[in-house]
Amino acid sequence: MSVAVIVPAVGESITSGVLSAWHKKDGDHVAVGDLLFTLDTDKVSSEVTALEAGVLKITVAEGAEVPIGSTVAEIDTTAAAPVATKAEVKSEKVEEKKPEAPAPKAEAPKPVSAPSPAPKVQPEGRVTRRKLTPLRRKIALQLVNAQQTAAILTTFNEVDMSAVMNLRKEVQEGFQAKYGVKLGFMSFFIKAVVEALQAIPQINAQLEGDELIENHYYDIGVAVGTEKGLMVPVLRDCEKLSLAGLEKELLGFAVKAREGKIGLSDLQGGCFTISNGGVYGSLLSTPILNPPQSGILGMHKIQERPVAINGKVEIRPMMYLALSYDHRVVDGKEAVTFLIKIKEALENPVRLFLD
């Protein structure tokens, strides 16, 4: 009997996806739970596994766009799993009983001929044309939509990262031993953002039609760059999490992103976003809002710069901060105050750590 391999539903608003990769070949025998293919949609990538055991017959090639509920392969459940032949079993037994060969006598080294050079790969024309993935199309649409529907303005400040860096260095060994995770920078920024949102609630609000909705929860999105595009998994109830709790959540999302297992539920919601362009070397940028949110914080590269400290010039590790916000919801005074709150929290991080 043949059982159809069907493209599963991965979200209410998703009607199709791209079959980006087959992980089994046509004619392979698959077991229940074996990974069959990866489905890329405009929101997430999903891995589809075998629900029955048998021989796989692929009917849709990689790269094809497939509707949800369509059949992409069949599994012949009557085909038995391949078994080792008598010759193979006998060969294995002989190899197990084979005595160790005596050490070879020393011989004069033979001259080794130089390997032939690898053939040069010739480019096929001057351009490469490929179709955008659903995820990349969605990202493009979202970014353009953000620019066209919000009055985006960006304000800047800078923060002295000396205190955070010194604190991390001081407690890192004990922190890792106690919690099993490394203390990074992002958890400090998330805690600082939560404090700033609590102090300036206008930034934790969003427009919906002719109504202004103020959020009383603190679900923070952290932008993650992947091979397939930018994703923003959301950390829930950040006001209730310690630095260790935040680091564990971040590590979990990092693993999911690396393995392509971030789900639709991981990306939904969120009232504010943090984007760290500094990991790529960015010194300054103007991040784009993640609608319908009214604010996004851009982190940047930590760079040693001369700054005036108590009338003297000192070299300090400095970071530029950028807050892009929807000017329809947030006034300039509120945006500037918000960044100052973050700056103050990061330059006095012991309080965040104790909390």
C-alpha cells in the first residue's frame, strides 16, 4: 500500500511554501520519524518527517512551490527494509577473525608525484538569477510596508560599556558554573530595555486603526540573522526573567536558528525589538521598525574611543545606540529619555545583575 506524503499546515495564514531540500533520495527506505524534506514559507522553515516506514517515491522536485495539503511523495509501506546479504555477513565475520598482519619491513621512500591542479571553475555568464524564497519576499514586503505606513525617526546616544565589560569579566566563571550558560551582552540590554519601557510606556504602545494600544507586558524580539534571512524570535515576559533566564532563552533560540527549527509561535507577538548590528562590525545604523511595534533599538560595535571623563581624556569602550520609533506614537522627548534610561542602566549594571 502506498501512503501519500502531504505538505502539512504550518500556520493559519500560510497557504503554500517552497520545498527547499529533500533529505532522502528517491527509492530510499525510510523509517518512521526520518527527516524527509524542508519546507520554506514566508514566515518559517519547517522540517517534515515520515509518518510511515517504507520505500520513498518522490513526485515533486526540490525548489518547487507547493500548496499546503498537496502530495509531494509516496511511501510504499509493503516494501521491506533492506537486509544484509549472506556474502556481506560472511565478509564481516572474516574481517573480525582476520589476524593482525606483521609490521612491514622498512623500505626506501618512493618519490611522490605532485597532484594535478584542480580544474578551474568557469562562471556561467556574468549574472546569476534565482527566484526569491517566500521568506525573503516576506521580509522585503515587511520592510517596505514599515517605511510606508509609519513616520519613522531615529535618535542616537552612546554608552560607556566599561562597567558591563568589567562586571562580566568579574562574575563570568562563577556565573557559568552556577547556571550553565555564558553571561553575554544581550541579556543586559534586554533588562535595560524593560526598565526603560516601564519608565516610558508610550514606546510600549502601538496604533491599531484609530486606537492607541498600550501594552502592559514585555515580550522582546531579538533580531537573528540566518542563512535564509532575518528572523525575530520573541522572549516572553522578560520582566520576570533574570539575566541567567534571559541567557538560557537566547541560547535556545540560537540553537533553533542554527538548526532551522524556529517555529511560527516563536516569532509571533512582541512589543519591542533589539537588533545587534555590532556583531557584523556596524558602527552606526538606523534600524527599521518591526510593525506594528513603535520602537526598535539598534546596538553597534564596541569601539575604544577618547572621551572626556571629569575634565580628562580617557580611552573607553564605547557603543553607539540608535532608537528608531514611530513619531505618530512617540514624541522626541520620550525617545531621547528612553535612550538615556538605557544608557544609565548599562553604565550602572550591578543593579540589573542583582535584580
